[in-house]
Amino acid sequence: MRFRNAVYIAGENFSTVFKHLLYRLFTAAIIGSLAYVILKLGLAAITESAEVATLKDLVGSFVHALFTGESETLRAFSGEFQSALTALMKLIAFNSASIIGCVIGLCLLYLLSRFVNGLALFAVGNVISDRMSTYSRTSFSQAYFKSISKASLYQVIYVPICFVYDALSLLACWFFFFYAPSFLPSWGFVTVLIAVSLTLTAIVCFESLKMTLISSWMPAVVADGMPVAAAFRASVREKRGFGARFAGFVAAIYLVIAVNVLFAVATVGSALLITVPLSYIFLLCLQFVNYFTAQGKKYFISRNAIEDPSDIQPK
């Protein structure tokens, strides 16, 4: 029921997909440009060095020799390549401070992109909440600027917490991919498939757990005006219906993966411009449906359909 209602509500807010897409493309262009500048300035001493030029020339000569049959070049390649690679490694070690600076800069840019894109998702949350509560059509720009202060505070808390959580999740997935297969019989390609399957399952479960824990956070702030910090504590401590929410998010994330992969293959990636932002909105709708249901709040599914959770909840 919740899953179906979230699909319907996402359809009712489909026009927001294009506004969300344009916003993300704009921010991606800016963040990508800044990342290019950081890499260009920080790694110029390496990328424009004689060592890199020598390595490129060696690889080019090797490929040319493969097609022309120049045996002398092929015989000398191994030693020359090893010497050039050793020289490059020394250059990289000498410029390690610049590389560390680039890594830190890119991490900060990643956090900034999560913050900026999170402001847009918070605005979409306001649009969804207004549609569910009163079936009103709030514009994306109006919701964005109206909620900018709360959205900023929300993202200041959300981004660092999720960054740490996602990093720990990736470490756990690293274990599933590289170490879990060692406990299985060596079946070659089948073992690799099992490792990939375990890793994907772990990713879905970790992401579903995160979304279950914070499922009520944004809806409580947007729909009921709760303070951001208080809403976060209440969402994490919410035990009622935990299993149903978790199962719903597992199913939703698998659906999102399947739809995006299918459309990416069928349209050579072009449909991702629609399916990716729509996926964010669908998962957001599921959070609001879970929250409205848990609070016993009536909400619009469509113009002529209103869901009353009190009709299906035990008295």
C-alpha cells in the first residue's frame, strides 16, 4: 500500500523531475569545473613532467611495434618501461603533498555538492508535502527559497553523518567483495558472481538501513515544523514499524536499480537524465508516505483519492 501510494505521488509530482534535473546539471557543471581546476593546478607538476611524457612515448612505441613487428623495440620495452615507471614513482612521491591536497580538495568539493544538491531535495520535499497535505501546486523555486534556512541546517547535520556512514558502508562492502569469496569454494567465474551479488546485497541493505533510520527526519521538519535536531533524534529512535519501513526501502532500492539499469541499456544511457532524478523523488515520496502513515495523517494520492491511515491502523 505505501509502496503503491509513493509511486502514485511521484507521478503526481513528475514535473518536478525536470526542475530537479536542471538544478543538478547546473551544480554538476560548477562542481566539475572546480574539480578540474584543483586537479589541473595540483597535479600539473606530474602530468606535465618529462617522466610522464617519456612513459607515454614508450607506450606509443610499444603499440606501434606490435603492429609493425619491430622486434628490437619489443625486446627493449620491458627494461625501458620499468625505468620510466620507477622515475615516475619517485616524482609522485616527491609531490605527495600536492596529491594529498588534491584529495582533500576533492573530498571538500564532494561534501559541497552533497550540501548544494541536498538543498534541492529539501525543496522537493516541501513540494511533495504541500501536494500530499492540501493538493496544492507549490513551485520548486518558491519551495527552495522559502525553506533555505531550514534546509541549510538540515544539510549541515545530514551531510557529515551520511559521509561517515557511507564510508563505513564502503569498507564493509570491500570486505564482502574481496574477502568473503575466500570462504567459498574456488569456482572461478561463479565465485566472482557470488562476490558481486554479496556486495550488491550489502550496499542495498546498508542504504536501506540508513533511509529507514532517517525516514521521518525530513518529513517531520517539513510537514510538522519540528526543529531539525529534534526531528533527527525522533527519527532515529522511532522503533514502531521499523521492519515494514526497512523492507519497503529494500524493495524500493532494488526497483530503482533495476529501472535505471534497464533504461540505461535500452536507451544507451540517455534515459538516465529522467530516471535518476525521478528515483530521488520516488524515494522521497516513500519517506513522506511512511511518515504520514505513522502519524495517522490523511494525505492526497491524487485529486480524487485521499488516503486515511486511521482506517487501516489498529484502534
